[in-house]
Amino acid sequence: MTTKKVAVLLADGFEEAEAVIFIDIMRRLDIEVDVLSCMDTPVMNTYFGTKITADFLLSEKIDDSYDAIMTPGGPKGTDSLSANPHVMAFIKRHIAAGKYICALCSSGAKVLAAHHLLQQHRYSTGDKLADKFDDGIYVDQDIEVDGQFITGKGLGVSFEFSFTVARHLLTENTQKVDWQANHIYFKHWPLDYLK
């Protein structure tokens, strides 16, 4: 089985717990993760001031292809991602290639819907941000999967979100995902409404 590869796109002000939980779960499941700084430095300040260092700059991996792209929330972080033309080109290229686009919290609205990338796909996002955009179809779900788009409301559903992404990437080995969820005592898995 080929190793799956995920890019996590970060900029100053990202929601650290959303990103770290996602990275942790992916790596526990042997999914390769490249943490990419979408700034000109690998060291970033998170929403609550924790310094986190990326594996690479986005500019170093701009031509690489991934099985999934993940963007966490955080007001300043999502604003920076949304305003970065290289980030948007990177995401659009992966959408065109049919890869998974995984947005947690405000990034569903502020990165995807703000650029009309969702079209008629259903999505979830946090803080009633969907009211500000006319792209996509907002649904009041903790996690929403519609085609290649996997979205979640926010920090409180970070584990559900991460395991849902993993299950879609590891379709030939979902028992590995289930075992890991049980191993870390995550009792809300599997999610009945995603079956």
C-alpha cells in the first residue's frame, strides 16, 4: 500500500491545537505529513503565542502533490492564507487533481468559500462565518464530507475531523484508523452520521 501524504498549510495566527492534533493523528497512522509555512520563515507564532516550526516553506514544496491538504482555523492565520496567491494556487491545483481538501474551523469559510472554491458542495465552518459568503452550502454539522471536501466546525471536533480525514485516506485499512481511535480512548468513533 502506498504511503499517503498530507500538506498542512500554516501562517502566523493559526489555531495551534487544531493543527497539532491533526498532525499527531496523521503521523500515528503512518500518513506522511509536511507542515508547510506559508510565510518567509519556518518559525511561526500561533493564535495563542506558541512558537511552532514548520518542516518546510510552502515555496520549497510548491510543485509537490499531496493526497490531501489541511488548513486549520485561527482568525489571523486564515486571513493570511486567504490573502496569499501561492496558497490559493496550490489549493486550486489540488482541487483540480481531485485531492482531498480538509478545512477546519474558520478556514472552511475564510479560505475556501471566500474564493468560491466550494461551488455547490456542502461544508461546515465555525463562528457563523458562512453567513458572510455566498459560496458552498453551509450545513450545521460537526463534520461534513462532500466529495473531496472534508470540513469541521472547530477545535472541539479536531479528533473527529482528523480521524475522518484518515479514514478517507486509508480506505484499504480502516481497521487501523479504528484501532488507533480506540487506543487513544477516543470514545466517539466511528461517527454514526458519517456512515
